[in-house]
Amino acid sequence: MNRIADIYRRIEAADRPEVFITLRPHDDVEADYRNSIAAGGPLAGVVLAVKDNVDVAGLPTTAACPGFASVPSADAASVAALRAAGAVVIGKTNLDQFATGLVGTRSPYGAVRDSRRPDHISGGSSSGSAVAVALGFADIAIGTDTAGSGRVPAGLQGIVGIKPTLGVVSTDGVLPACASYDAVTIFAESLEMADRAMAAMAQAAGPRPFGPASRLGAPEQPTVAIPAELPELDDSWRAAFGAAVAQAEAAGLRIKPIDMSAFLAAAKLLYEDALVAERHDAVGEFIAGADPADGLDPTVAGIIGPAGRFGATELLRARRRLEVLRAEAMAELGDADALMVPTAPCHPTLADVATDPVGVNSRMGTYTNFCNLFDLSAVAVPAGEVVETDDTRAQFGVTLLGRGHDDAMLVDLARRFTGRNAGPAPAWPEAGAAPSVELAVFGAHMQGGPLTHELSERGARWAGEIATAATYRLVALDTVPPKPGLVRDPASGRSIAGELWVLSPNALGEFLAALPSPMMLGSVELADGRWVVGFGCAADAADRGEALDRARW
């Protein structure tokens, strides 16, 4: 069956005209799809939907405001990166106007309804993008996230949403909401697909803020903080989060309840204090001069229009207050590797939002608004369902939040939480942005060994099993715990089994500095002809060591 034709039949049958603001003609998408398959690439044949505050060359960018529309001549950097990797744009998706909202209803193009329960909201502001993926209209979708717009709809639609550290993915060609806190995000049905898309965007973005100390994996026994209290959740949603916590513990994550007061206080600053002035800076002048024909949403206009009242002194004061709260929040997080929260606290109906548009929206941001203010990285993943009544179930999701530049570690945690950590698939920062070094290990540092923690605690990621070229032998070293010493011996050597780990350059340096005698690091030849950094031992220790059968390890 023709895949693109099947998607267009699905779109027609679903009768969801509110999802796309601009849907490209079938024949154009079909031609691009065939060219993509022929050209290949990491995202060959992947169908992409784009939030309509992100530029696609030749398609109108409306930001869900008809009077604001313009047609760009170039793709946004994120769109260009995905297209270069093989992705095929199908159209531009609906959103809360000017990306101002978490409900998905603030658009003259129609309220975007939940993919399963059409009397409920989709979540926003990246509403159309999330629903397009959930309904199978696209494989991946670009969203944006300032206060939770790339996470709340992911949680409500039962899909994955990745929100990177600020600045890691270019926002060139994206209409700002709050420029200091905006991020481009990805929606996908699976963590693996989202990972591939994020890698393409990060890799194309040029020099990145990921430094040589970035963690590429989670510790063997990671500590994950959770809220000690759960404001805004009713009993059924609390039960769903309790089940998610149990799932995390079963996956080997240690749970640490913390006080969320500083996090929640910061969340209120985004709309209730001078930080909202950045929204006025983005589109306030247009709103001030708009007329009824431009299609302004009254709630959005009521938020952005008055935000021009704040002066520079008030903005600076709000930012100082934010830094105080950030320090308090990070101190409370302490030694935890990540924070796990409910992605959304509830799933309102369209009628709920119509009755109280501002109050419901505020509630939806309880566990998301603080994220970008603190420059945290985030991965939102499905976590089952909420049984609201005997015959009504909502999708439930959790978000794993990490400190800035801990994106790769978060993906590793998300894999463990979801049970998708069986293979050595790389996380997107490593593939696209973060410096890394491969390290071949043998014996006690292999998975399950007594010294594995020396790697995992430094943010190293297991990358699979390996074998050396047939030119090595092992000797037993007189160490505690016992270790094998790898010796190159072309005359009488054989292939030795081991493991490959990937870690940051800084972590490798720390590991080498702490390596006890007679161990050392050098170049090791693998069976496939590659040379990587790997374990060896001093020559005198090798001479004293007993020949070792690999089967003992």
C-alpha cells in the first residue's frame, strides 16, 4: 500500500480539520517521499508535521493568527536539519495562538481536540503537532516549548516529547514566545524515533554548549527525586503517579521525595510577573494594532497586550528572584540525578476551559512552567492510564527532568523507566552534539562487575559487546578485586571478548587519573579493524601474571 496515500486517507477519515492549518497537496508530499526514500538518510521516509510558529519555506507561518501570516522563503534551522536527514514535511499544525497556552483551544482555526476523547482538550500550545502524531498523520512533529508546550500535549496524547537544554537546538526561524526560554521540541510515538530526530537537529546546529564533561549515561543505581506533595492532582491522578513511581523503582531507580516549593513558586513567575514582558516584546506591537479581521484570540490578547506595562527594573527584579528560587530548587534536588513529575495534573474537557480559560490553563502548567526558567532538560514519556470513572480513562505521562546538558543521561533514564534499554542505542546528544570517547573494558569493569560503578558514576554509557583482534591474551593480576590484564601478543594471541563504553573526555581523564597500578590505558585493536582506547597493564605485571582463560570472566 502507498504509505502517503494511506496517511491522507486516514486524515480524511478522521475528520479533524482543526489539526492542520496548512496541509500540503498529496502529490507534492508523495514526490518528496519518493525522493527521500531514494536518497536515503537517517530519517528517510519519516513524515514530519511542523507547528505553525516554525518556518517552512513556501508555506504560510500564521502562529494561529490569520492577520499575522507571512510566507517565509527559507526553512527554520530545525526543519532544514530534519529535511536534510530525509524527513518529509506534510503540513503546518494548529497551536494556541502565538504559542500562548497549554490547552490547545486558543485558535481561530478551531480547538484541537484530544485524539481519543474529542470532548477533551489536546493540551497545548503544540496541540496540532501532538495530535498529528497520536492519530498517525505524521511520524514525528516539531513543537515548541516555553512553559510546557512540548510536554503537556505529549502527556495527554500518550506519546513521547523531548525538550532539550536551551540553546542546543537552534530556534532560528521560530517566532519567539519568550525568547530567553524558548526551545524546539520533538513529538514521536517512540523514544527511539524521537531520539533519531533530536540527533539530526542537534548535529546540524553547529557548535553546541555540550561540554567535555557531559554525562552520556545514568549511574547503575540512579536517584530520582519526586514531589513530596502533589498539588492539583485528584485521587485518581495521584494513584496513576504512584503506579509510575512503583514502575520506576522496579526499573532500579531509587526514589527521593523532595519539597517542590521553590519549583512551584518559580512556575508562577512566567505569567504572573514581569517575565511575561518577553511575550509582549515578541508580538505586542502587532496585537496593539490589530483589528477584528486579524483573528486575535481574546484570551491570548488579554495576556500579551497588558504585558507591556512592565519596565526594565521590574524585569530585572523578577530575574533576580528567579535566580534565588533556582538556587533553592537545585539545593533541594541535591544529589538526585533527575526529578520525575506528572506531565499534566488533569485532563480537562473543552467545556472546562470555556468556563475558566485562564484558571484551567494555569493548572495545566503546575509541573512544567518552571522547567525552562531553570534551564532543565526534559523527556516526557507515557506511563499508563488514569481511571477517571468506570468507563472513562485518560492518558497519563510523566516527565523526567535533569539539569542543563544532562539530556543524554535523561534519555538513558527514560529507557530504563519504559523498559526499552535492552540495546546499546545512542542518545541524541552523543550522536549530534556531545563530545565522547569509546573505551574498551575487560573483566571487573564489565556490566555486573564489581567496578562497573566507576564508569556509570562518571556518566559512561554501555555501548555493547566487542571482541579484540586475534592478537591479545589475558593474564591474572594480583589486585583486589581481581582484574585481568590485557596484553598484545601478535605471535600467540587470540580474540578477547569485552565491552565498549562511551564517556565524555573529562570522565575519561578522571577515570585514567584514578586508575591504580598496574592498570593503564592505551590503544586496543578490535576485531573489525578499529582502534579504540582500552585497558592494558604494565609489562612487568604482565610478566608476573598467570595466563588466564577468558571463560573465567
